[in-house]
Amino acid sequence: LVLELNQVIIPTYGTVPDQPNLHAPEWVDFDDKPDSLFFKDGQRRIDFVLVYEDESKKMTHKRSDRKKQKRKRQVYESNLINNGLQLEATRSVLDERLIFVKVHAPWEVLCTYAEVMHIKLPLQRNDLKTRDSAFNWFSRLFRVDENIIKPEQEFFTAPFQKEHLSNFYIQDKDTFFNPATRSRIVHFILSRVEYATKNNVKRFGINKLLDTGIYKAAFPLHDSSFRHLSADPNCPSERYLLYREWAHPKNIFKLQPLDFIRKYYGEKIGIYFAWLGFYTNMLTVAAVVGVGCFLYGCLTKDDCTWSQEVCDPNIGGSIIMCPQCDKVCTYWNLTITCESSKKLCIFDSFGTLVFAVFMGIWVTFFLEFWKRRQAELEYEWDTVEYLEQEEQVRPEYEARCTHVVMNEITQQEEHVPYTACGKCVRMTFCTSAIFFWILLIIASVVGIIVYRLSVFLVFSATLSQHISGTEAIRKYLTPQTATSITASLISFVVIMILNIVYEKVAILITDFELPRTQTDYENSLTTKMFLFQFVNYYSSCFYIAFFKGKFVGHPGNPVYWLGKYRNEECDPGGCLLELTTQLAIIVGGKAIWNNIQEVLLPLVKNLIGRYSAAARSEKIVPRWEHDYHLQPIGKLGLFYEYLEMVIQFGFVTLFVASFPLAPLLALINNMLEIRLDAWKLTTQFRRMVPQKAQDIGAWQPILQGIAILAVVTNAMIIAFTSDMIPRLVYYWSFSVPPYGSHSSHTMKGYINSTLSVFNISDFKNASKPFSPWFRNQTTCRQVYRDLRYPPGHQHQYEHNIYYWHVIAAKLAFIIVMEHVIYFVKFIISYVIPDVSQKTKSKVKREKYLTQKLLHENNLKGVKKNMGKIADKIIKGADSTFRPKDE
């Protein structure tokens, strides 16, 4: 059988020509054992389940179409049997139209494909001595009880080879390949077995059969119910243990059993939860420092001199501000912004600067320590050389390989899906499509900006804005606040809608690009989706932080957007508070929306399915039918989980200078996210096909790019969005002679010094307000700190010396802050090695054992055989040349 498999499977990766006599699965009846994971004989394990609807009972297709579907399915199942798989079919208990085909891979097939797929398997136990960490006693308090989930034994491993079978650590053939590995091998075969040939093009793979509706589902089985232990003594009930010790909300403060997760779900899911847990643990430090900076702002807000001046009726109450829009807006008192100035003192304080510098260093520690942790997992989970040795070509890529080219390395012909010119055309088209859709996102942002500019006029005319008014509502619902909140809400809705559109666009572009392997496919899709999401989520924040209120001119000569709308101005305190509002709405709304989409939707769907089957609930239902009624995992798997967390990482790092509580909110969200994702996987979804993954893929360079960009954005937020630099320049230079009149450095007089004066007689007719002027005053003050010479000066309305001092200080601050943080980041990256010494020792020991057990023993066998042959040759030579008389 092994020889036959080598002849059929190895050259074609599981595709064989159609057979005239089709083999069919063995038909059996359900044996009323709901927890059984075996065929009816109780010996052969169910490694995969295929589900289809009986063609004779279908009413939705033409009879000819049903025959074609049946023929394709029969050919496919026959070819599976020809490839050595064993099939057993059972009719559904609840729906007689459904047929469940159970798939079992015998030992010979597992060994053959384990070698084809270069799967690493145990050689011998890990004999390296390990020292417990000094903090091991503390971490044990948060670990899962080892008596419930026993730690996995460590083995040195090597890629499996049948000819060296005796060198591998095999105690029991039934357990040598664990259920996750068995399912992965069977899925590999299912993805490459042929079911039809059309125009000399082979059609193969379970994915296409699922897309065309020939099969309704294909999945590996959960090993038990998540609510109780399995009644089958041969079942380990790992799903139940994962739910109780990992997914249950009571474990929110416990460490995750990562090795157990990897054993049940595979390395790809294991690496995601390892990264998410590590990120959440690191957020704890950032959250503590962020809360400390926030409390510092709360404690010092009463000492905020410039806020006191705004709220002082003798100072702020006597300052009349110019209108913020043309004609319909009126003059107003500075004291209207009293409440917002008090809130701004909390976020725009010295603690914000400290926290921004800290986060620039924190993100470096996070990425460097994650590299070390990732290297440990790569070794422990046998994925160190995964990409080079084990990953196979995607079936979709294989099916398009119609062009023949010469490989420069091997100097042999090989098949590729497109020529060099075709590849260039595809890349050009994909790049152009990406830029086109990004421009559409920017166009939507421009639409939101136009909304802000136009609706501000409406709110300015509607909301009461009389100078002498003191209504309570005006303290909180100013035209700026109303515009900001409504625009943020609309922006959030637009973002959610565009996410749905761009998800489909990114998939279509990546499918057209036709990447070679699944890792290449996911990395390409990841890059596209992140570009779309980056522009979609962050563009409005970048606008508020770096563009709003920066190019507005002055009351006598305002700048207009699109030649019609007057550019927005920031409050006297700047746009920092509005940026904080925007972040809170988007981050909070995104978290709520994602939880609804990820948790409630599958829960509701499963509840509806159970309710519809309530009348038949008295029947005993097998494990495969229970799993069929769970929700399927999408083709992209954990892609959206990663995307959600990386977008959150961007909000936490890119704009943290405006919102120091962001790490705390992210920490709380992630603690819940880990358990919600775990609960979702173990209770609401079918078991995923276990997949290998060496690392977090393209997300790693994306995180590094965000970390670099975060230093720049936070430095620019502090310099240009916050009011810290102008206050420092005033305190150290313009509060004392020769520019100021105070005898010592002080913040007194800051508000009066920084709000430029404008003569109302200089208003143009196009912008002159309708409301009359009174109190015999002839001037008003600019809302924003544009720092211009007063009317009557020889350079009236031009930028004064204070403005240029502030600009120089801002640029100097950005340069110094960036260079200091980048230098510290470089030192940290250099000092912390990517791979720990302990992991290096394990890798070297494993390579030594692999060489010794597999290669040297093989050489000894060859030498021994060669020695026997040599002896025979020598003996033959002796007998040939021996004298005749002897």
C-alpha cells in the first residue's frame, strides 16, 4: 500500500485521473453514541466531516444540474478513496436530506503525507536543564491548575521521514499523530483531489466544491460538548477543559494555557492568542502610567492660570471674541469656553508630555520583547523553518499554472500562472486599484469636512449666542461642540459602511493578484486592508490634529474651503479637546460594534437554529451533526481579530498625547476580548482546520511602522495641536522684560497676550456679521492664537515676534523629542537580543540530535552495507586470481 501511495500521491499531490468504476463511501446507520469520534467500528478515528444535501431531494436546481453535481461529488469521493482515505456515510438524524461523510486517514496515508508536508514530529524528550524564573512563584498564582490541564511534554523534533521511522518517538501509533495534525493532513488531501476535468484544465479542491454548493460544509470535529465531559472514555474532552479554564469569564485574570490552545486549534490560533495576551500584559504598564498622568492633570487643573483667566469675569468676561463664521455668527464672550478650558487643563498638561515620551519608549520594549517571546514559540511549536520547508502552494495558484518558464536556480522548466509581462500588468492594476479606493476614502473625509463647515453655520444661527447670555446649555452645547459631536458620529457611521465595502474590494484585488502560498495571500491582503483601514479610521483624527484651525487667515481676510466655506477655527484652547472627543467616539463605537458583530450575531444565529430544531430535540444527535449547526469560520479566519487589535494599537500609540486614558480603555477591552474570542471559538463556531504559522505575519512590520510614526505624530500633537509650547514660550520669554511687564516668570496675562486684536471696521462686506455692535467698543479678539500685530501698527495683522518665537520653539521641540526617543529606541533594540540564549541552546541541541539520529545513523548503515559489498568483491577477486593448484 505504501508503494502504491508513493506512486499515486507524491508526484501529483493527491490528484488522480477519473476512474471508470467509482468507489463509494460505506453506508452505515447512526449507532446512538452521541459523543463518539470514531467510525461505527469504534476503531477508526473521524479526522474530517463532509456534509452535502442528497441530490435526489433537492428542489432548487434543474435535474441536469443535480446530476452534474452528483457526478462531481461521486468522482471526488472516489478519488479520495483512491488516495487511501476511508469514508463512511451516515444520513442526518434531524434532516433526512443531509448526508454526513466521515473521513479517516489510515497510518500509511498519515506517514506518506507527513513526509510530503515536512511535518515535524518528536525525536526524543528535551534533556536540557531549565532554571525556573525568579518570578515563577508569582506567575503560578495566575496559571491554570496543572492538575486540570497538564503541561505539555517538551520534545526535540525533526521533519518526518518514513525511512527513519524507528528513530522517532512512537509510543502508540494511534496517538503519534495528534487530532490537530491528522485534520491538517486530511485537509491538505481534500484541497488537492480532483473532481472534474474541463478543457484540459483540472478542477480540484474542497474549497471549490463548497463554493459551488456541491458540499454544504467541511470541518474537523470538536471532541466533546463545551458544557460537560464526554461520555466516551476515549475522548479527552479538551474542548470542555478549554471552555472551563480559558473561555469562561471567571478566568479573566488568569494566564492563558497557550500550549493547550495550540494543541487543540493549531499554531495559527495559538500565536494570535499568545500575541494578544502579551500585548494586554504590556498595556498594564502603559495604563498605570497613563492613569497617573491623567490624575496629575486632574490635581493641577485648579492651578491652571490661563484657564482661571478665561473663567474670570474681569478678564475673560471683558474679552469680546470675533465671529467664527460669516454674517450669521455674532460676537461672544470668552467665558463661554470656561468649561472646555477646565477640561483641557486635564489633558494639556506637563504629564501629557511625559506620557508621550514614555509611550514612544514603551512601544519599543513591547516590540522587542515580543520578538523574544515569538522566537521561543517558534521553537517550542516547531515553526522555525516552517516557511522554507513545510508550506505548500495554494490550490488556486496551481490551477492557473499554464505558462512554462526556466528557473534560473535549477535550470529546469517550471509552470507559473503568468509571464513576467503578465505579472507586471497585474501588479500595475492592483496598485492602481488600491490608490483609487484610497482616494475615495479621502473623498469621504472631504465630505465630512464640508459637512462640518456647512453645519457650523446652522448651529451658529440656531444656538443662542448673545454676549450677555448665561444659559446653562451654552456652557456645554456651543456651535463648535455640536458640530464636533455630530461630525464624529457621522464619521463613525461612514467608517463602518466603508469597512464593509473595502473588505470585498481588498479580497477581489488579492484574488486577482494570485499569491503563491496562503501566507503570501494573507500578507498581501493584510497590507491592503490595513492601508484602507488606516486612511478610513485615522484620516479624520489627522485632520483635527494637524489641519483644522491651521490655515484660516484672520477675521479681515479669512481663508475659504472650495471657494465657498470658511475654514474651521479651533477653540481658544486649541483642537486637542476635540481630538479627544473624536478618539473617544470612534474607539468606543468601534469596540461596541465589533462585539455586536463578533459575538451577538453568531449567538443569535445559533439560538435560531436550536429553536427551529426544538421539536426534534428528543432525538439523540451525533457529535458531527451538533458541530454542523454551529457557525462556520470565515475563509480569513483570525484576520479581522488581528485587524481590530492593530487598529486599536494605532489609536493607543499614534494619538496618545491627546488621551492618556487610551491604554487603560484598551486594557479593559482586551481583557474582555481574549475571553470573548475564546468563548466564541469554543462555543459558537465549528472547529477550525489547524494551521501552521511561524509568526504574526505582515502585522509585525505594520506594528513597527506604527511605532515609528507614533513618535512623529505625538511630537507634532504636542507642538501644533496642544497649547504647551506657546505657554512655555510666554512663561520663559514674553512674561518678563523686554517683551513682558512682569518682574518674574509667570503665566498671568497669557490669555490677553495671545489673543490678537482686530478692528471691526476692517470686516469685509462678505463676512461682516448681521448682529449690531454695542458698548462703544471698536475691536474684537481672534479665536485662535495666530499672534498678529494689532490694528494701527505699521505691520498690522502680520505675524509678530511672539509668533516666530513659538514656531522656532515648536520645530526645535519636534527635532529634539524625535531624536531623543529614536536614539533610546535604537539603544533598546540593540541591547535586547531577538532570540534568548536559552532558545538558541535548544535550537542547536535539536539540530545536533537531528543530524546524529537521522543522518549519521543513515551514513553508518550505508558504510556497513558498502563494507559487506566490498568484502564480497575482495573475496571474488581472491577466488579469481587464486593459483589453480590451490
